[in-house]
Amino acid sequence: MDQVVAIIPTRMGSTRFPGKALACDTGRPLLLHVVEAVSQVPSVDRVIVASEDLEIESFCRSAAIDHAMTADTHPNGSSRIAEVAATLDAELILNVQGDEPEISVETIESTIAALRGDPAAGVSTAAAPLTDEDDAADPNIVKVVVGRDGQALYFSRAAVPYDMDGSGDRPLRHIGLYAYRPQILRQYVALPPTPLERTERLEQLRLLEHGVRIAVASVSTAHAGIDTPAQYADFVNRWRHRDPD
């Protein structure tokens, strides 16, 4: 049995950045950067790319990357990885977004450790302090409120908690990485969308609304995801600066 299997749900049909997964301005497709980053994590035993796309499947075959073809009807990444996870025998399933090439070993290891360290939790994720450059009111930056026991109390696109007294305390930025116990992943996809999930458009709220405990790992910094061509260009510039060859 594999202890931890990382599944990277990927598709070519990004609304804001079509073809993002195989964008290749660094000389290597974006997806390959993500696979390489996850493969560096000591606790991860296997990495699988999950997609519905023949072009992605062909690339994975050429690069000797484990690929699972999925249905084209999935509403989100969690649903897609659940299809693949149902065929596996694993202790934990890791959901890593296919557009986060700068995700760190620290973030992944901390997320895995948070779930292993809390038998009552069904899922774990990660959070980092907002930086001075981050706008807490930006709805594209998801915030998480964490209890004293390290469990998520709420996720929101709003600036929560509200700093009523002007103490200067900053909200925590949610990092969209999840570790699941397989039975919770199966449970999640069988549940209907919930009111808070629909209101905030945050799928993790479905778990909280159904009483599933989500452990939150605290990490030092958040990495940058890539949603647009401009964000990809920024990544390419950073990558070239680190590795000019």
C-alpha cells in the first residue's frame, strides 16, 4: 500500500488561461514543474496526474509521468481526484493544484503531518500569514479562521476575522492544498453542495457544513498560484532569475 499518493487534477480548458497546463515558456511545461516540485517531498510515495485531456495524457506518457484518464463531467478538482482515488489503496490522498509550480516541500510535509497528527480530522490544509502587499479584502485571496485546536472554523473570500479594535492582526491566507483520508474523499463527492459553499463558491465549506474536521497546518509563506497569462509571465521571470540556463 502506498502511504501518500499525490494526485494533480489538470485540464487544458482554463477559462482565463487556455492551455495553461502545457505552457512552456521556461522550456518545460507548467505541469512538469508541479510534478517535479511534488516529487521532491519525502513523504509522497506516488504522484499521479489526473485529466480528461488526450494532449495531457500524451505529454505525461512522453515524460514518464503517471497519468489517470478521468471523466469529463467533474465539477471540480476534488471530484476528479476522487475518481482516481477510488482505484487506489493509500493511507492519505493529496490534492495538489496543477497550476502551483512553486509549492514548497515545507507546505506539503506540514499538511500531511497535520492530518496524521489529528486522528479526529478527516482533511488537512495549510495557511500562511498575509503579507503587507496582500489586500485582505480581495475576494480572490481566500482566508481561513483557525481555532485554538488548529481546526478550521471558517473559510471566506471576505476579510475575516474583522479587526474591530484596529489591533493590526492580519487574517490567514488559505493555501489550496488538501490531504484527505480516502473515506472522507468518498463522502465529500457523495454530498450535495451546501448553502455556504454556494454563497462563497468555496468547495471546502461543504465539509465544514457536514461536520468534517479540517486540520490547518501553519506555514511561513504562501506560494503563488497561476490563473492568468500575466501571473505565468511573472513565474517565468522568477524561474529564469533562479535558473538562467
